[in-house]
Amino acid sequence: MAMTDSQKTFALDDDSVVVVIGSGAGGGTLANELAQQGIDVVVLEAGKLHTTSDFLADEWGAFNQLSWLDPRTTSGSWRLARDFPNLPAWIVKSVGGTTVHWAGASLRIQPHEFEALSHYGAVDGADLLDWPLSYEELAPWYDRAEARMGVTRTHDNKGLPGNNNFKVMYAGAQKLGYSCNTGHMAINSEIRDGRAPCQQRGFCFQGCKTQAKWSTLYTELPRGIATGHLELRPESHVARIEHDDEGRAKAVVYFDSEGREQRQKARVVAVAGNSIETPRLLLNSTSSRFPKGLANGADKVGRYYMRHMTGSVYATFDEPVHMYRGTTMAGIISDEARHDPSRGFVGGYEMETLSLGLPFMAAFLDPGAWGERFAGAMDQYDHMAGMWLVGEDLPQASNRITLNPEVTDRFGLPVANVHYDDHPNDVAMRQHGYQQGKALYESVGARDVYEVPPYPSTHNLGTCRMSERPEDGVCNGYGQTHEVANLFISDGSQFTTSASENPTLTIVSLALRQAEYIAQQMAEQAI
């Protein structure tokens, strides 16, 4: 029986419900947490409901099944505008959102990264800001999120075993004086929460068939539905949010699976559509009161798009590695994730094991590549080890999501244009990461080393950032928009700065904290 078959349904004119747009790390967690408190929630998810039995152990097949492939456009000097102009980001359009696709790495943002402006000082060309909440304020919610998600090496959860890709990284780390382990991963290392331990299949990005990896698809959403307070509506593509004469959000207009326009009334609206679709929705929700888009009086919606400084280093060895076997990202070095401007940049970066299957490797190793070096790399694929660099990306006002009125989706809505230029800090950090990755692999006998440019982004952040002052951002420290009291931002769009860590754990922690705040505000009749 499908997850949605036994759920309670709510009327379109029921204006007492909280409407959550998006079912991923932020939206799925928030919706369940509210439902557990007895609050009625309608979750509108643009994607289809795919279950573990649907998942494909096939990179291209899974990519086409799960990815957000609706049209988008790109601009700016970044490489993706040339290599992948229609795919600036690699996110999921499916129930569970990108928690279906994510690798499971669950790292806390460090205390100094919540206060980037204070610690780094002003940086030319960037618009740094301290978050309106501190690490100390979020720490108890990090604890709760780690317990909820079963993060390894926290709450007495054992670490995952290391595959060969990890063993190569570990050996190189020892040579360079780095610390290395299989990381904090929201992937079961033993039976937990009614779900199996990791079977080391190696298809983390294609959906976890054994449910060892935490995903809202089979944790938060079914539990919320079981309360009788949550209705999930897949294939519901939200077009705009409407407000009343007082400027309060009152309804969400969406297209259902048949392409029919529907209008769900709401007491509260929470937007968790990823850092590209969330601002697109607000920008498409114009009115005489909000001519630039909902909650956009300060012209900050869509600005400060961040995608993390990324890049990859692969190396080949005399002996086979078979890096594609085992948990994809269970291997991490955090030694460079510190603020040390003597390296030539502010902020820092993580080094994490990574493997792409042969089809993706051919596409992403050096986009559009051919010739002897490319063929040589492919020939050595089973002798290859790989790592991903992920580091702090500085917020720039000109890096932004805007509407492209010249290109519309199948519902006639202007699509998102993603504009991005690397900051010199990103370039310097990436070069340092390439240098250290190469040194690590060469220290253990690498034959060839390949420095691979960034892929389509999986970490999309900013665009509706938290700020103390309304003129500096879109929402406050609870994700509550400055201009519309009953409108919340519930995904990575809220991030004031990007920090160097994978963002999902922080998104979940913020959602747990936000759910308590929304419930309190509703109880006090404040929203």
C-alpha cells in the first residue's frame, strides 16, 4: 500500500492548516515535527512518490528518475554556465527531496562559522554577515538532529567500516599528518530505528534501497502521516503564494498531478523548495503590496546564492581500488576546515571520499573531454581513488536567483536563472585543496592525479538569508520572514553564510527548532 493511501486529507478551504512546500530535509522534518505536536499540515511536493522498490542501481536511470530536470538557465563566469548551462544544480524532484540523493555526511557548522564577519573581517567583493543565532543556541538542536538521524560517532552509534577508497585516503592522511575517519554519517552502521545497517552497495546517490541512510521519505513523512495530522500531496507544483489585505500569507496556489490549478488555504506557510526554487516561488508571488515578490521589500530574495567551493581530486594506482564499492562518502579529513588566512584565503574546506560510477565519471571528469589523457583515466577506472573538496563559499549580492521571463516551464511560469561568479577566495581555496589532495595521493604512490572542476551543485544555500536587521536579509533566526509573520523559510535558503560543512544536518536542526517556534507562535495566536 502506498504511503499516501491511508492518510487523512484536508479540505482546500481549510484555513487552519500549515502548508509546507517541499518534503526534503527541511520540509519533511518540519512537517513531521508539527504533526507530532497535533498541528495539521499539508505537504505539497512537486515530485512523484518513489519508494525504495523503485530505486535504480543505474546512474543515468536514477538521475532521470529522481532529478529536478525542469528548465533552468544560467549566467555568469562560472564553468557550469558553459559546460552544463541547463543543469546548474543537481537536486531531487521526488518525495523526500534531496535526502533521497544525499551521501549522508552530517557535520556541524563550527562556532566561528556562525560569526563569519566577526572572525574573518570584511572581505572585498563579499557581503559577510554574522548569523542571527549562535552555535551555542543551535547545539541542543544539533544533538536532537543527530539522535533523530542516527549519525555515526554520536550518541554511541558506531562508525561505518572503511572501503578501499577510504583506506587510500587514510594512508595518505597519515603521511600528511591529517586526522581521518569514516565520519559522522546519517547511515546506520547497525540495525537501528527499525532500519537495516548499511550493506555497502555503493549507490548512495541513487536512493538507498535498504533504508540504512536517513531520508524523510521513509522516516519523517510516514511518521507524520501516521499521526493523522499530515497529508502529503505528491506531484503538486506550487505556482505562487497569496496574501490577505494585512499582508499575511493566506493560500498556496499549485498545479496538481493532472495539471489543474488548485488553491489550498493556510494559516501558516513554510517554504522548503531548495535555494533555487524557494526564491523563484517568492519572486513569482508578486502583488501590489509586494511588487518585487513576496517578502522582498529589501530586494534580498534570490541574492547571496552560495554553492560551496567544490572540486574533486582523483588518482590512479598500480593496484585495483574499486572505489565504487562501499559507502560513497564515509571518509573525511577536517584538518583544513579551519580559519587560517596564512593559506591565502578565509574559511576552510573538508576533504571527503567520493566515487562516481563510470557513466558519471565520463561526463564529469573533464566535461566534453576526449583524447589520450581522458581515455587513459577511463582505462584505469578500477584503479582509481577519489575525494571531493567542499569549502566555504562567500556570499556575494550579485550571485543570485532571478526570474527568466523568456523561458517558462510547462505551467507557463518563468524559470529560475542562476547567476554565479567565483570569488577570488573560492579560487584560492580550490587551488589549495587540489594541491593538498594531490600531495595526499602522491604520498602513497599515485600514478596519475586528476584535478576535476566543480560538478552541478548539490549544496545550494543562501538566497533567503537570515539576518538580524530586515534590510540585510529575508528572515530572522527562526526562518520567519521579516515582512510576513506567518511565512517561513525552512531550507538551506536561510543560511547567512555557507560554512565549510555539508549542510543537511544544520537544515534538519533548524527545522526542529523552527517547529517548536511555530507551535509556540500558533498557541499564542501570534500567527
